[in-house]
Amino acid sequence: MPKRNNINEDNSYNNKNQENDNNHYVGFGVGVGLIGGCLFAAVIGVVFGLMGDSLFPMVLALGSGFGMLMGIVIGAVMDNNKNKV
């Protein structure tokens, strides 16, 4: 009967993937992008006088969405550069 290897010791592929799988910059980018985009959209709404207008919620939603998108992109680039080293 062949000797069975211990799964935890021999499974180097999964251990390597677990080490490279900590994408914490993406989560950080989403959080900061959401808050930053919302604040940016609120400032734009105040500057252009959209606070009482029905257009302001759409500007606020688009600002938050674009902020999160930029946070995801920047976080992914930072994680990619961190994992190359």
C-alpha cells in the first residue's frame, strides 16, 4: 500500500495561493473611494447649487460609484505590484 502524504505539508500549490491571496488594498480602496467619491459629489452639488434639485441624488450616486471604481483599480494595481516582489 503506498504511503499517503499529509495534505497540509504536500499541498504547496494551495499554500502558495493562500499567501498571495490577501488583497487588502482592494478593500481599502473601495472604502476610501466610496467616502471620497461621496464627498466629492457633495462638494460638486453644493458648488453647482443642486442640493434642492432632483438631480442631486443621481450626482451623489455617480460620484460614489466612480470613487469605488477608482478605488478598485488603484487597489488592484497596488496589490499586483506587491505580489510581484
